[in-house]
Amino acid sequence: MRIGELAKRTGVSTRLLRYYEEQGLLAASRDSNGYRCYGEDAVVRVRQIRRLLGAGLNTEVIASALQCARGEEAHLDLCPELARLLHRELTAMDDRIGDLQRRRTALAGYLSAGS
């Protein structure tokens, strides 16, 4: 299928599909006229990418995780290396959440002081 059809079937813009390809997350072959051509498995792959992005992972981590992703829900077969990577990501996310909570408390303090 061409990129427009993949975009229609997945609800993802052609611009994002090209970005996924640039990041090594999605593979396309080229027709004789130079148009991108995707296999049926690309629909599942795009849905996996979207799920993993929704979990807060960046494209670099997703590139590693996709090797272990199964099905549209992106269920992961966790090998030790991927488990370590995801634990690092979770720890970093927890750190960012803690930082946001501290900022929120500070901002709320300004508002309550002015009341």
C-alpha cells in the first residue's frame, strides 16, 4: 500500500509516517516510480509505535522495544536488556513527575499567599 492508504488506515499523518521511517521505526520499499510502498504488517507496526509513544517512550527507546512487540496492543516480550531499559525510563519519568509536583506546590503556594 502507498503512504496515503497507510495514513488513512492508521489515522496517522503522512508526515509522521515519513518521520517514523527516518527514525528507523517503519520500513518501506519503493515502487519503480519512487513512491513508498508498505506491506500489510505496517498497519500493526504503526499502531505499536503509537501505543509505545502513548506510554511516554521516545523513538530511540521504541526502536529497541519494537523488536519485542507483539500484536496491535504492543505487548512486549521482555528480555533482560529491554527490562533494564524500561526500568530506566520509568525511573526518569518518576523523577520528572516529582519535579512537576514540587513546581506545582510552589506555584500553589504563590496563589494561596495572595488570597
